[in-house]
Amino acid sequence: MTIERQACLERDRNDPLGFTRARFALPPDVIYLDGNSLGALPASVRPRLDDAVSREWGRDLIGSWNGAGWYTAPGRVGAKLAPLLGARPTEVTIADSISVNLFKLLVAAARMRPGRREILAEAGNFPSDNHIVESAARMLGLRARFVPAEEIAGAVTPDTAVATLSHVNYRSAAMQDMAGVTDAIHAAGALAVWDLAHSSGAVLLDLDGSGADFAVGCGYKYLNGGPGAPSHVFVAERHLAGFDQPLQGWFGHADPFRFEDGFAKAAGIRAALCSTPPVLSLLALEAALDAFDGVAMSDLAAKGRALCDLFVALADERLGPLGVALASPRDGAVRGSHVSLRHPEAFGIVRALIRRGIVGDFRAPDAMRFGFAPLYIRFVDVFDAVAAIEETIGREAWRDLAPTDAGAVT
């Protein structure tokens, strides 16, 4: 059955999350389908940063570490984020980048399993993750072994100290069964570290209910915290007492202002911190989380799935005959909130789309990737984006572009 634009407009009128779009400063002439790389700007962020710069920093200066709550911000923002992750407020903090935090968690997990000689990791994961796996394994004298994500559960052995994988694959959007995989990892006596880069703020998560041990996530994708926004760290409450991460910086010290030579670990999730946080970025993320106020994650996840299902159906109907193939799971139950399509001219097509205000991204060698952030993407945006892709391919618009034209293809 042909999908009509009017039907998409009707879905938008009945969208229970329709009110959240007004919380973003979106360019009126752009359909932004790259929130899985960098989230849109929440309207709440600019006034918060203006105040932080002009009053807290400009007027109150160093007094704002206490007076404005800068010192406690990592835990405070972590507690604000925790409900979106299905975690307790005392299990989440904000710090550093995903790569740095993954290193901390892998080393800490391996230290909890002395005598085991292996880190098991997802082949084809985001490259930075596996670079960190290799480095951590080399430093600890362990073996790094890589298998496809769908084989992790069956590949854990008594020699595995820790297994790590992404909940949602960055390229295909394939989503893993967190509870089932974690159970399999635990059955072999190992610990699980999950990467939530393409999950936090986009899909329904239940870290505690799934039995997850550790997780890292991204602040600048679906959480809309801004370029380079700090990452978040989850450590299950049962592991906090024995959590021994390798980057023993002063912000993770039990009493940092005693300036002792020896290190005494802070209690609780604060032990996951290392050094002075990037305060302005941290405050931007805190303000960005206001966009989730009044939103049930179950409703958000359901809308994300519906947007992706519509995109897949329209791609089948209008793009399949033009040589476009689906590169993501068709079943929304095992797919995150982005969809990848394949075409031999994917790079040029994405460049041409960016020129006309349809912003997605390219992943080598032939993937066009489109993210559907449920807080600000509408059903009519999906329809119009597919129409633009169809037109771009039909008239081979990428041939009109100079080799360096069309801006960034991220």
C-alpha cells in the first residue's frame, strides 16, 4: 500500500511526543537526521551557558565551585541521567570521554577477575573501542579476542575476565539482548561492559534489571549535550566497593583538598572520576537533559521504532527499485534508532542531500546512515527525506558536485 504524506502529517498531529520538538533550536530549512552523531541544540542550553559564563564564572569566579555546585556537578548530572538508563542515581556519573571511561572499566573489571587471561570484545565495533581493548589487554598482559556481537554470549570461556560490546551497533543499528548476553557472560564467571553510545536517550534501557556490571555512554548524540559533551559511566551498586579503576586522579580521591601524596579512593560512584571536569560542557549537558522532562522512555523508544519502521517501509517502496538496499535489521525490536542504507554512490548521495538540507552521514564503503531522534524528528520529516533521496538518486544529483563540494560528510 502506498504511503501518503498526508498520513504522516496526521501521525504527527497525534504524536504524544509532539510537544518536545519545541524544546530544540532547529533550523527551519533542515531535516536533521544525524542526531546519532551530534544531537540538535536544546533551547535550554544557551541561556544556561550564558548564565554560567557571565555570572558563575565572570562574576563569582572560583567561588562557583561551591556556590554554583560545580564541584558536585558530575554526580548531580549523573543522577539526573540515571532514570533514562534504568539505573539508580548512585550508579551513574559524568566524566571524560567514552574511550577514557571504557579503559577505566575494562581495567577495573579485569582486576576483579584475577587469574583470567582474556578480554573478549565485539569484532566490528566502533574502532576506538577496540583500540582501547587492545591497549588495555596489552598493559595487563591479557589476550584480546574479537568475535561478532551475536557470538559473544557463546564465546565466553572460564579464561574470560571481561566481555565488552555495544548495545546498538554504530554502523548497522543492530541491537543486542542486554539481559540475555549479560546472563551468558555471568554464567561463565566473567563481567560485562556495555557501550551505550547509540542507546542512551534513544532506546529503552534497564541496566539494573538486565544485570549489567558496567556501561559507558555518549553525551553528545541522542542526549544533545553538544560537541564533545562528556561521557557517562555506570557502575552497578554491587561493584562500587571493589571498583579499582586505573586513573587515580584527584577528583576520585576521598578527600581531594587534603592534597595527600597517597591515594584514598572516594566512596561510591565518585571513584569513577579522575580529574577536574569540563564544567561548561557538563552544565550544557545538564541543561540539555531538560528536554526529556515529562517524557516516558517507553514512549520515546516506541516513537523511535515507529520513525525507523516508516523509513524502512518508504525505502522499500521508493528506493529499492533504484538500487538501494537495507543495511540494518528490518525488525524494530532488534534495531536502534538509526537506519543504514547501501548504494554504490552512497558518498555522493549523502553529499548531495546535505546540499539540500537533508543531513545524514556516510560510513565507508557504501552506507548512508540516518538517525531518528524521537524528541525532534517528525513523521513528515521521514517522508520528505525519502522523497529527497529518491529524487537525488533518480537524477544522479551527486554528479553535479565538485570533488570538494557539499561540506562535511561525518
